Amino acid sequence: MSGPLTFEARNLSYAYGGGPLVVNGVSLTAAPGTMTAVIGSNGSGKSTLIRMLAGLLKPRSGSILLGGVALDAWEPRLRAREIAYVPQSTATVFPFPAIDLVLSGRAPHAVRFRFEGGHDTEKAMEALELADAAHLASRPFTSLSGGERQMVILARALAQEPRLLLLDEPSSSLDLKHRAALIRTLMELRRTRNLSAIMVTHDIQMAGAFDRIVALRCGEVAASGTPDEVLSEPRLRDVYDDPNVRSRRIGNQTLVWADL
């Protein structure tokens, strides 16, 4: 499908087995070229939500639409050209070079019954460069640190050339330098490719750089809006159920902490 695609989640709910709902009535919209952060305390339903958005979990109720078409109605190969997913971690016991793992992100663009060509290798190296991981191309994936692995997994997603990127805690293993590099990469791709992103994060400062924030509490939307609207002390105290939460706006950044 050509042209800009809006991604919509409408009243999503999910429960594991016969247990209680861990996501309940959550809605959000990602228009082309927008950056949305999903925040909340541990167990608030963030990772379950992003896995539903990625098509890895089937909602108990509600709908997910891409370009006005139900997500599960998309042919998987075509859907993978539009949406890429970056999980919290990826494990493999095989010492594949990092470049080979990134090349696997080219699968949605591959011609059937043909191996990757020079163009795919170029795209894979370009993705590694965007993720600040080109120096890891020949390293065995199993030899990399947690942060290095996360950079390679991000590169694999970027190699898909998606229009929507879904990220589940991508910065949890990254140092300060690479957290900043991740945000710069996302903003650059928004400018050059009109990329949209939905990112689950515990990093409130990182969330403050996004266009919109959706805050979950006990599986429900506790707050939704711009960083200025969501990252206020009253809102954050409610989201995290902690009266000691503090926030302060300094320039275009919001600092958040909790008093000891």
C-alpha cells in the first residue's frame, strides 16, 4: 500500500490464560512521522501492549488498524515492510556475525528463492551505521555485550525499512551515549523517511523528547498527551502511585525523580 499510513489501536484488552485483564481498553493513534512513548510502572501492561501492536499477541477485544485495514488482514510479508519490532532482548546460541543477523531484516524485500544480493548488504550496512554499530558487523553476535546486541537488533529492524517502528525498552542495556544516539537516529529517520515510532520505556527523560506520551497504570490509560501535559508532578504521582515523585522543566527537557 502506497502513501502515508496511520496506525490505530482501539480499545485493546488482553489477559493471559484465564487470568485478569493486564491491558484494559487502551487506545492510541500513531500518525505518519509521529513519535509516541509508552510509560508506566512495572506490570502496568506496557510490554503486553507493544506485543499486541506488533501482532505477536491477539487482543481479547478491540482492534488494530494499519492504513484503515485490520492488522491481521495484512499479508505477513507486506506487513513486515511497514512495521518492524525491536524486542527487549534477542537470544541465539549460534555465533552468527552481526551483519548476518541484520541481513535477516531484509527478508520482506527478498525475491523468493534468491539469496540476499549486494543491494541488501548495502542496506544492512547502512542500518548498522544508523544504529552506530557498523564496527560490530563482523563480530559474532554471541560475543557482544547486552548494549551492543541491542544496537544490532535495532539495525535489523531498520534494515526492514519500515514506516512504523515498535520498540520495547530499547534503551535498557544502552549507556548514556547510545541512548542519546538512539533518539537522534529516530528523529533523523522521522525527518528523512517520515518514520513513526511507538516506544515502551522506563526512561522518562527519553520519553520527554517524543511528541506524545501514553502513561499506563494497572493496564489502563492513566494519562495521554504531550510531554508537558503528562510529565507534570500530579500526573506522574498518579501514574506511579508515589507521592514522592518530582518533576522540573529545564529548557525543553523535563527532569523527573523521586525523593528518598
